Amino acid sequence: MAPDSSLHRHHAAGSEAVLRVFVKVAVSFLLSLFIFHFPAQAGVESTEILGALAALSLPGDSPKKDISAMPLTQPTPTDARKGTSAVLWRNGIQIPLHEPLVEKYIRFYQGEGRNTFSDAMKKAKTCLPRMTEILESQGVPAEMVSIVFVESRFDKNSSYRGAGGYWQMMAATARNMGLRVDRWVDERRDPIKSTKAAAKYLKTLNEQYDSWLLALAAYNAGTRPINCVARKCRVKDGELYGRKLPAYSAVYVSKVLAAMNIMREPEKYGFECPNYCSPTDFDPVLINTPLKLEEVAQWIDVPVSRLQELNPSLRLDAMSPGSGFALRLPPGSREKFDLAYEVYTRR
């Protein structure tokens, strides 16, 4: 017997009604989830996106497609520290990695200049931590220590055309920044004092140009040519390259930026990550007599080389007569020195 069609239609209609009610309930439920959940999720996603854009942009800047045109800025409180715990290294300066000159010198340091750069990294282990600390304390981006990689390669005895010491400052400039430079003492060779002077000079240049990169260019070329550029073109950091900046200044800035970029991630560029040494402690004592380091070494029972290491600004192994010198002694040796020095001054 065939099924009763009227009964079939009745059951089908009932099923359809139940299905419609189920669908309405399900749709309402899903819609409520969508209404209440989506705005919150969208808010989270939009916050994350805005946060990412904020990390890539500067206040007031519109998004930029070409990184070579991005301005170079000083550190902000949100910048992450880089390097080892002994070194303050912030990514406070945006480096135009697609600029041909910067790329060129990154390749140079990786290739032909690898040994020289590696040697500089080794020499930097003992003094770079203190240098970055000084720069940061003076309001200068710690990464500006990359100047020393280019200027002297951390060789305190380096000199070129009158410039000398770690930061290769001219004698007149060094004196203007408070350093002592004479036949007895050259404080450009002292990593602490010379870095304080360099920080003071760089900060002055940055205040003049409102640009760390123009300050960097002026550090190398002097203020006269950079004044012309800044006055005529109102150069922004993102416009340092090309016709607006003298060619030799563009080369210098590129070398420093290349060194800076490698030091952010040494292993990425094939260099061993530096294992920095803790800053050396010392006890200073003011000397007003022409003492020889050999005498002091005997008094406190240390090698002369140890005193030379602590006092790199001494041109000779002796202190000048008539002018005070803050001699640095190894920690714990001050008492021995004071006793011996008292006997010495009674002669």
C-alpha cells in the first residue's frame, strides 16, 4: 500500500516548521555572538595594527613605502635594548638599508674589511660598555659609538692629520670640549674623558641641526659645509643622500651607519657576538709632583704596564711638574700609595 500523501504532507510541514524555528534560533544566537564578539576582536586587531604602525612610524609621519626615505631619529622610551647586558645599545637611529652607499659598506665590512672590523670589535670589548653608558647619560644615542669603529677602530694611539685618539678629535676641538692636550697629557687617548668630550660635541651639533645624521656629517666635515646644506635645503635626515649632501660626507655617514647596523646583529653578518668586559674600576688620586710611573708601580707592587693601561692619556711614563694630574690606581692600592707618597713628599 502506498503511503498516505496527506499524512506525509502534514509531517513534512511540521518538520519544516521545527526546522525554521531551529534556524531562526541558531541565526539569532550566531548574530548575537557576532555583534558582541566582533567589535571587541576588531578593536584588538585594530589596536595591534595601530601599534605596529606606530612602531614603524614617527609621530606626524605618514606611512612610507621606501625605507631609504625614512627619517633617522633619536631613541624613544619604547626602544628595545640590544647586545649584551653590559652594553646599552638602542635601535634609536633608523638606518636606510636600501641606500646603495650603506649597502656598499656593509658588504665591505663583510668582505675586504672583515679582518679590520673584527679587530676593532675585539679592541672594543674593554671600553665600549663604558662609552655607550656615557653617551646615553649625556643624551646622545649610544649607537653613535659606531663613529669610533670608523675613526680609530678603538686604537687610542691612532692619529691622522692632527686628529687623534679614540674619537679622532682635532686638538683645538678637544680643548674646547674640556680635554687636556699638551706635551705631557693627551686626554683624547682616554676612553672615558674623550667620550665625554665627544658626547658634548655631538649634542651641540645635534642642537644646532636638529638631526643626529647632520650632526654626524658635521662631526666629520666641520660645520661650514653642513651649514650651507642645512640653510639652503633644510635637509631632513631622510634626505641626506644625493645632491644635497657633499659626497665625502655621504660616504662618511654611510660608513658609520653600516658599522652601526652590523653591531646591532653581528652574527647575522658573519661576525662573532662580542663578549664585553665589565668596565675597569680604579681609585683616582690627584698628583702635583713629577712622579714617574715606575716609582708608583714599586710603591703599590704592580707592573708599570698596569698603570699605563689605567692612564692612557699620559704621553710619557711620568707626570708633568707644576700641573695636577688625576692618576688612576688599581682598586685597593690607595692605602699603600698614600703611605709611600707621604714619605716621598717629605724628602
